[in-house]
Amino acid sequence: MIREDKDKMGNTIFVETQWHMRILVIHNFYQHAGGEDTVFRQEVEELKKEHTVKILTFNNKKGWRGALQFLAYPYNIHAIWKVKKSIKSFAPDIVHIHNLYYASGPAVIRTIKKQHVPVIVTLHNFRLLCPSATLFFQGKRYVDSIQKTFPWKGIKLGVLDQSPAKTFWTALTHFLHWRLGTWRSVDRFITLTDFAKQLFLSVGKKFAPEQFIVKPNFVDLSINGLHTGNYYLFVGRLSSEKGIIPLIESLKGSNKILKIVGEGPLTEKVQNMIKTCDNITLLGPKNKQETMQLLANSKALIVPSVCYEGAVPLTILEGMATHTPVLASNLGAIPCVIIPDKTGWLFDPYQSESLLFAIQKFENSDKKDDIVKNAYIVYKENFTKTAVMNQLTDLYEKTIKT
């Protein structure tokens, strides 16, 4: 956007300024809070500083209300009405959707397009490729569905919440909207890593390459860690895909001290596993400040994910931002930022010996300081609030103009 101005001599000059936009942001909250909710809130908070922003949120319910919401997932009339009403009253320049599952549903995309408003969708997970959303099932990666027109095997297995019925309904909804052209009508899909983008483009689905742009999440920190502690740190949800069980099994009884921050469906199992273990401590959930202090004082961060993460885990970015050494699994998008002997250390999360070898290599390395500095540079260039939000607003402007 160009505005007219005067220089110190009174001469007319033209200055390029950011275009003020009206942005409608739609998000569907799960029953349990997660990283998608954090990203949604962070981006909205920043957008409001320069633009007029309206948010429209939906919440997944429990019990019979939740069942009705889920049954309406293919074509939720209530959600469609709310979206149409918001567009008519707010008149947005663009709509940005973070999550549609399941109280809103993909039919709202069609509603937005009928109002002749461009729409952007952030793909925080892999649900469009497989009903599981995580490409993870029964303790290991599950990628059979992504090459299938309709995931009958995944339905039989019940890859979504171990429920064939829920898996079928989700798969059917997405299949119907493929046939209706809903997904092709999206102006831009945001993937959080290049790995995710290539996965979406390589599986035979009828996406258009020009629909995709890679924009990572950001971390906004100013802590410079001293790392005087003698412990390794795990931060995250205590669930199977995060690799917490293999991590404990690898370090249990060793001379490596591990502190665990978080809670989740495996909390009780973790508690039982470490009852007689002197070197592993479960700290439970901590607030942001407490977590960052633990990270800043740790010897290193361990990220043992055994699934394909939809984005570079925020804990890795937080580690890089606080000059914390990062040891992480070699799956998915993680090796895009954690490069052995350059920005961190990698290991195979399915091999206990691989993790122990990575720890030994880290402890014996004489390049720790250089590796940590390199990681911080990568963070500063790609994952700061300023860098990411500039990329997002540039995408909005380009999408509106096309």
C-alpha cells in the first residue's frame, strides 16, 4: 500500500506501508487444549496490532451434544449460518481457518467462497491424508491411508480413537468434499514445514501445487539459558506419539538424570514406570515461565517423537531460542532444522541404543557452543514473531489481490 508523505524539505514522497486488512479468523477448539490453540491465539494477538480482526470459534462438546456435532460434520447447518452471518456483518477481506474438526466442518469453506471472500486454511496436522490426523496408530507410524482413495483398512482398524465408526464418518466427510471440490476451492493451504507440503503433494490427492505455502509457527522468547543443571528435560504431552515411554525405557536405571514436564493420557503409566527410578522425575504440568526456567537450566532438551509432527515442535524452537542443546528424533520435519553436528543431535526414536549414542556424542562433543550458536541463528532467521507474522500478512495481501 502506498501513501503520500512529505520529507524534511517539504517535498512530496511516496512511502510503502502495510495494507490495513479486515481478517476473519475461524478456529475449532478440541475438548483438550493443544498446540493449535496456542498458534491461533498468538497469531490473532499479533494481527490485532495492525489490522481489524474478528474471531469466530467453535467448541467440540462432550456427550450427546458432541455426538450430534460429529454427525453434522459433513454439513453443519448451524456452523454455516454462523459463518455467513459473520461475513455479512464484518465484511472481511480474507478468512483464515485454523481448524474445522468437527463442530464446524468443511462445508463452511463452500459458504465462504459463495460470499466471494478468499480463504486460507492452515493444515496443523495430516487429517486430510488420513482420519488419524497424526499418521500414527498403535505405537507406530501409520501411512497406509494416504495413498488410498478411500481408507478402508484404516476404517477397519479404527485409526481415529480406535473407533471404526468415527474413522468411517471422518473419511466419508473428507471424501464427499473431495468430490464436491471443496478442498480445491481453498485459495491457499499453509503447511508448517516443507516436509508436510511435500507429503500433501506426493500422495496422489488432487491438490494444486500453487495452493501451498510453507509458513512455520513462531516462538517469542528473550531468555538466554545458563544450563548449569545436570539434567536432561522432556517437555510435552504424555502420549504415545510423543515417545515418552521409549525415552523412559532407554534412560531408566542409567546415570542420566531426566526431568519430565507435562501431563496426558499416559500420566499414570509414567508414574508407575518411574516409581523405583531415582534418576527420572515427573514434574507434571508447569506454566510457561516455570517451563522456560527449567529449559534454560537444563543440560539439553530431548524430543523423542515417534510420529510425523505436523510442525517443528514448539519445544525444539524454544530450545533453539534459549541456546539449549537439542537432541531429537530423526523423523518428519525435525531433520529440516536439527542437523547433526550443525544445529543439534539426532537419533532413531525406535532404537534405544541410538538415543544413548546421541547422548554420548553430545556429552563428548567439543563443538557444543558452535552448534548451539548455529541453532540460534536458524531460529532468529526463520522462527521469530516478526519474521513469521510478516510472512503471514504478505500472504494475506497477495491472496486478496489475486
